Amino acid sequence: MTMGWKNGLAYVSSIIMKLAAINLLWLFFIVVGAVVFGVFPSTIAMFAVMRKWMKGNLGSSLIKEFWFFYKKEFWRTNGAGAGFVLIGYILYVDLFIYQFGEDQQILQLLLYILSAFYCMAAAYFFPLYVHHEFKWYQYLKVAILTSFSAPFRGLLMLFLAYGIYFLMSKSPGLYLFFFGSGIAYLWLMITLPTFQKLLNQNKKPRNKKTAIQGRMKWWSET
């Protein structure tokens, strides 16, 4: 009984330590990329390392693994991320700078709904990126399609992210150790089973049409 309790405590402690280490690496490599160019590759590296850890494939050197993904995906992630930033900027201008008239309330409501799906697509983007191999510009399209086919899971991901933000705002020091890694861990717990299901269904597609049909089936089932 005592050994079981000690093993459980050691297991939880190891998870906490890994989350803290990954979060510190995430922040460090954002700074390495001069912040603007470091956000997307560092976040992708965090999700990639987290995914390997959750699947039991993480190597012995956490820093080496993180640097490998950061360097490998630096330019491609910035290209895909630029698309998200551009769309987000347009939505921001439309919602918070443009002055809607009294006869444009329906348009304003539609923009709010569109913004919600945009946020869900942004949440899906990072788990999708580390689990599937697409061309860099296709990740934006697939993330948007996924947000429309699985809005409840997308909303859950956003709710959990806000929950972590709210809890850590009560103790700001925790941002340094658990903010990014905590969100990545929860988002991967939600998305990995779905992505694995898709992978199993489309492991050996006969042709391009079969692969596309498999993806559409996945989008409709998630």
C-alpha cells in the first residue's frame, strides 16, 4: 500500500516536472525567434514533444527533441501561422474597429459566430499539425473544416484554455511553468483519439479518392 502511494506520488511529480520543463522551453524558444517569429514554431515544437511524451516515444533529451522540431518546422509553421494571423487581424478590425450601424446587427452577429469558429480552428491547428502531414497551406483549410465538423470539441478546448488562464491569473507565477504546456496537454488528450481513429481508417488508401473520402468521413464523425 505504501509503495503504491509512493509510486503514485512519483508519477504525478514526474508529470508536473515535465510540464514545467516543456513550458520553460516553449517560452525560451519564443524569445529565440524574436517573439514574432518564435511563437508558432515554439508552440508546434511544444505540441510535438508533448505528443511523443503522451505516446511513450519521448527520447531522453527533452531539449534535443524540442530543438529538433523547432528547427525543422521554423519556416513552414511561420508560413501557415501567417495565414491565421491575417484572418484574425481582419476579424479583429471588423469587430472592434469598424462601426456597425443599427441596420447591420445581423452582420455583426455573423462575424461573432465566424470569430468563434476561427478560434476553434486555431485550437485545432496545433494538434493537427503534429499529427498529420499536409502541405503548409493545407493546415489552415483542414483546421477550419474540423472546427465546423466538431464544434463541441472545439468549444471544449477553448473553455479549458480559458479555465487554465483564469486559474493561473490568481497566481501569475504559474504562467511561467504551466500555461502553455497545460493547455497543450489537455488539447492533445481531446484530439489524439480522434486523429488516431482517422489514421487507422486511412493507413493504406487505395487511391486519392479513397483518402479524400476517408478524411470527409472523419470530419463528419468527430
